[in-house]
Amino acid sequence: MLKFTAEHEWLKIDGDVATVGITTHAAEQLGDLVFVELPEVGGTSFKGGDAATVESVKAASDVYCPLDGEIVEVNQAIVDDPSLVNSDPQGAGWFFKLKLNNKADADALLDEAAYKELVG
């Protein structure tokens, strides 16, 4: 199941774990990324809280946690090569995996059609 937030994060939910990243739209708006800081594995994150930081040639921006949960994995590849986020934001450029406290909370997020309408 693929879900989106109004803050331009995407979530690919598999069981009770969500892979989280920024949308293609967000990556295009930011421009070429030069730095990514990811959360600590094992840390608890809350919906709307800062989860990661990205810096581009244009600006620095926070990536927010879309739902409550525990960080179970981070993508070291984007720390080593931030351009992966630009080249494949909704694939190899994922940020972290979140073990969801309550999978049903994802129902309140946007589906792909609603997100496309938002950024339209």
C-alpha cells in the first residue's frame, strides 16, 4: 500500500513496517541534494516530528515522521550519495523504515490520486 502526506513524504506499507522517503515532487523542489542526516535506528518517532534533514544547493529542509513508530532501519546509501534521492526518490532514495505503532493510522493519509491533486 502506498500512501502520501501533505508534507511530501511517501510511505510504502508492508505489514506493520513502512518504508518512508520524500516524493518526486519534493526532490524536484529541493534541487540537487548535497547532505542527508537520518534518524537513529531504535529511536521512537512521532507523527509530525522531525525524522531526517536534507540539504540541497538551494536550502535545508526537515523530513517529518508520517506516523508514530520505531525506526528499524535507515538507508546509509543516501548518506554516502545524496544524489540517489534526486535520481530515484521513490525507490533507491528511501530514507528509513518505521515499525508502525498502529497501522490503521495510515488510513488517514493521502492516496496517490489525492496527493497528485494536492501538488497538481
